Amino acid sequence: MNTQKNDQIPKREDIWLLRKKLVRWFRNNKREYPWRHTEDPFKFLIAEIMLRRTKADQVKPVYENFFKKFPNIKSIISADINTINNILYPLGLNKRYSKVIMLAEALLEHHNCRLLLKRAELKKLPGIGDYSAGALLSIVYKKREWIVDNNVVRLFSRYFGIKLRGEGRRDNKIISIAKEYISKGDPKKSNLALLDFSALICQPKSPKCKSCLLKELCFYYKNFKNYNQPNNKLKVINIV
Ligand code: SF4
């Protein structure tokens, strides 16, 4: 058995097989959230800001409340700070309010509320990085664009046994896998399947390996399946 972690990008056929399995799993296990159904890119990006370091189930009522009160960009810019803060309060008060306002202002001032269709353009918006740009393009516009968040890094690194150097979300091997992974036919579905599976099954501290549909092919499972037994030195790896 090969216990050496991989420094190579996996074969494309292996990446496609992973996608096929995840998309099939997704049919009966997908999570439903309102921002996954919106065709309004602004709403999607605001949801992305709300979702940072916050559970999606916690965001759902706040998202619904927020857009009932502020249906468009202009209504946010002209709103009273306290009203916005009160709505966002359940998510924690940190800097979310200012990020929402900065994003609304940038879209209004520089783009006249028009949609941005390129990753590089989207990344110039305040608070929008590679993940949010890729998620918007693939989920709202259904373009063949990659996404990598910490959950995706964890799944890819465990499943393929990828050796990470530095920050996983910027690792070239992980990004190459994410690019190869996206389906031409249905990028939205394949990326959502990746997000849901990595969040629900391949969890950081307690991956559900025993019931995982990928276990027979998974590097992590094959090499470390006894990781939770006493005296086993091979502990959980690549926890992101
Ligand atoms: Fe993740 Fe375990 Fe499944 Fe491998 S077998 S993909 S580590 S849950």
C-alpha cells in the first residue's frame, strides 16, 4: 500500500470519477438554501459575506430578513446603520456591516449595479476573493469556474493524499484539481455537491469514513483507517 502522500496532480479520470460519485450523492443529500436559487448576483455576494465563519443554517433567517427589508443595492446604501446592524446582529457584529456597505457602494459607483462576469473583475470588489468569485460564477451564472474553500482543501487532500505546502486554498495542486473537477454540463451542481459532501461527510475532526461512499478509493481511509484506535501513531491528517 502506498502510504506516501502525493506531490503530483491526480489523473483527470480519477478526478472525474470523484465528481461522478459526488454528483450522484448530491441528488438525495443536497442542502437547500435561498441563496442557491437566487439569480441576483448581489444577493449571492451578500450571502457570501454573511456566511463567513458562520453556519449556513444560522444565516438563512438573517438572509431572508435582510432582503425583505432591503430588496436592492440602493435601499441598502440609503438605510440607517442601526437597522442594518440589528438585522445582522444574530451573525455577530464584527465587520460584516461595513463589508456589506462597501460592496453595495462599489457596485453602485463603479458598475452602476451591473453584473460582473469575470473572476478578475469580481476580485476587485471589496471583500470578494477567489472563493466567492468562483462560487458566484459557477452557482449563479453556471459558468465552468472552480471553487476552493477549507472544506474542499480537506476533501481533496485526504482523498487524493495530496501533500500541502503552505495555505491549502492557494496550493496549486488543489486549485488544479478543482479546475479539472468542474463539470462542463452542470458546473453549479458539481460545485454544490463538492461543498455539501466536504462539509457534511468529510468533516474536519470526525470524518464519517465508515459510511463514506469514497472510502475504498480514499488515500486517507486506506492509510489511516485505524487512526482512532489506541496506540495508533497515525492520527487524523490534514485537518483544515
Ligand atoms: Fe473523507 Fe473519510 Fe470519505 Fe476519505 S473516507 S473522503 S477521509 S470521509
